[in-house]
Amino acid sequence: MTQTLTLSQLTKTYDGVTALRDVSLSLASGERVALLGHNGAGKSTMMKIILGLIPYDGGNVVVTGAAPGSAEARRRVAYLPENVAFHPALTGLEQIRHYLRLRGQDAGAAMGLLERVGLAHAATRRIGTYSKGMRQRVGLAQALIGHPALLVLDEPTSGLDPVSRRDFYALLDGLAAEGASILLSSHALTEVEARTDRIVILSKGVMVAEGRLSDLRRGAALPVAMQITARPGQGDALARALPGAVAQGDTLHLACDQDAKLPTLARISGLGDLVADLEVLPPSLEDIYSHFSRRDGQ
């Protein structure tokens, strides 16, 4: 697969304070990668370097086969900030036409872009009347100009309602299916848990974890939780059969190590008519994020 972004031992300091230290990361076409970290972890610094807005001190950065900030990289990279700003007196259609002309492209493509982000119905309304979610859609329409190979998105769903968030991620899924790479910074961990291919966790400028969610779960080795529901009248018998479980009515809560998950499931399955239902709850992304952040000494 084509590599759209490669960071090799990237380092950046501000007045002697290290913002990024030896960060290495690559994105292939069609990949959706979530960038997680506390405030000050280095996410914004990394994005600014990728966009060519600030220099870096060490390592190497290649963006769509070119140097960050070069004409080739700018042509093929799009950016959507957390809080987009547009002229309130312009309509959505006028704003996108303006950006198309700035990029030297046909202004007639504006309506098609607005349709793609679900704003055709409000194309002739002034942006000053738009909700935040609608303004974010204008920003995404602007970002889609020129069919970018890499999209850098900074908290793109901040302030959006649940339906708008769902629609936004559905659009990102479509872009990834067409081959665009997506680097997404977010604090909404439950969102990115199911809508990204890989996860990167930064802490104090260091990449403390990287990989698929399943890889991070194995690396964190956090306990697996299970909820076992007893059949009517079998709660006491089930509790006696699972002495390590905590009972709440007819539901028992049990935790075990990752390596013990399958033996524990086999043990519960062997209880037969005592069990009405079983739910396995693997560590969430929030649990994993907290684990790796604390491991780095936060």
C-alpha cells in the first residue's frame, strides 16, 4: 500500500522543553488512525509539523512523498481544525466557491461538495445562521477540495450532536474506502474505538502505545470483566460455584486475567442450567488509554 505519511524518530523542543521525542509513525492509503493523548502530550505539535506550519529539530518527515509544507504536500493534504471559522455573511455555497477559486479549481463543483457533506439544503443560507455542526460540515467540504490523500482532523466532532457525529464518521469511512488516509485527534474515546483502524497514544511527547485495539488490549494485559446472570432461583447455587465472583442480585461480576479468559469461559459454560446469560466485557479504550498514560509516569 502507498505510504501517505512517514515520521521517523521525530523530535521537537520548545525552549529546552521536549514536545516530541523519537516519534515514529506511518500511515498507508485508506488507513484511519486515531491520535490520543492528554493536553500537552504533543498531538498539536505533531499535526503542525505534518502540515508544515512549524519546523522540527530531529528525525525525518515525509508527507505524501514530499517535504511537509512543500507545494506538493499542501496540494495533497487537507486539515480540519476543532473550531472552524468562516465569514458569517457568506452562504455555504459562496464560501466553498471561494475556496475552489483559491485552489484554481472549478467553482461549479461547490454544490457537489456541499451535497457530499449533507449541506445542500442550506447551501444558500448565510453561514452566520449555521449551527456548529453545520459549520463543521462546511469545513469538511472545504477539506475535500482536490481529493486529498491525507486528512488531518483535530477534534472534528467537538460540539456535534450524536446524529451529526454518526454521519460525520460515515463520511470518513467512505473517504477511507476511496483511499484517503485519515489522522484523527480526539478526546472522544468511545467514538474512535469503533471507527479507526489503529490507535496511537502520546504521553509527554513520547509514543507509549501504537497498534490495533486488539493489540493494545494484549499489551496492556488488563483484566477481562464478565457478567453472569443466574437462572431464576439459581443465584445462590451459581455464587457457590463461582466463589471469586461478586453477587448483585441474580447477577455475578467476575474479573480474570487475559490468559485465564478461555478457561474461565469454559468453567462457566460447564455450569449448565445454573446460567441464563453471560456477557464478556473486554477493557475499553478508556481503560487502555489510562493504563499506558499512567505507565509513562503521569
